[in-house]
Amino acid sequence: MVRIQNRISVGLEVLQYFTTREWWFDTNNFKSLVRILNPVDQELFPMDLTVIQDEPYIESCMIGAKLYCLKEKLENLPKARLQNKILYVLDRLVSLFFYLLLVYWIVSYFEPARELLSYGGPVVRYLPLVGKAVFKDEAI
């Protein structure tokens, strides 16, 4: 985990200059090119920026950052995606457990919360931890 955090830290330091500043580019020359190009060149060099698809563009930016800024190999990409999915699922499970534990604690110590959740019936009854706390006087 420390190695991953160090990689993230280095990546943030490399990109910090570019991501924390406001950039403004004069595009008058680009705009004038649209009027100057002949129809053949307009087909070869499309100038309509509204047709750019966001997802492939962002994906290529991320791959470029990994390849050129972080000096990572593209062969590691499937492994990194799998690891990212595993960490995402782990995060969701830990978050779910935390909130269930929080609700269990609230229901265990506050009678109004227990009374309110008891109206949930079968839905609340089968929630891990919470069902036992709400219906602790009854056999589940």
C-alpha cells in the first residue's frame, strides 16, 4: 500500500503544475484555418470540435499520463484495472459494513430509532446486524 501511495504522490507532483493553474490559449489562428482550408483539407483535418467523443479522449489522456509521466508499461494496464476493480468492491463492502454498524449502534441505544425501523418489517428484519438490533425482543 505504501508503494502505491508513493506512486500516486509522485504522479500528483508531476501533474500538479498543469492541473493547478488556469490555462488560456489564443485560438484565433485555429479559427481562421477553418475559413482558409479547401474542402479536401477540411476532410483530412476535421476542425469541428463538437464531434470529439469525451470518453476515448480522456482514456487516451490517462494512458499518455501513465506512459510518459509515470513511466509505466502498458502491459501492466489489465492488472491495474483488475486491482482497481478489487479495491472498488472492497471499498463498497467496507462502507456498507460501516453504515450497517452505525445503524446497529443507533438502533441499539435509541428506542425511537428502533421503533421507526420496526415499521420496515421483513426488509429490515433480514439486514445484517440491524435486524437483530431492531427485533432483539422477538425471535428472528
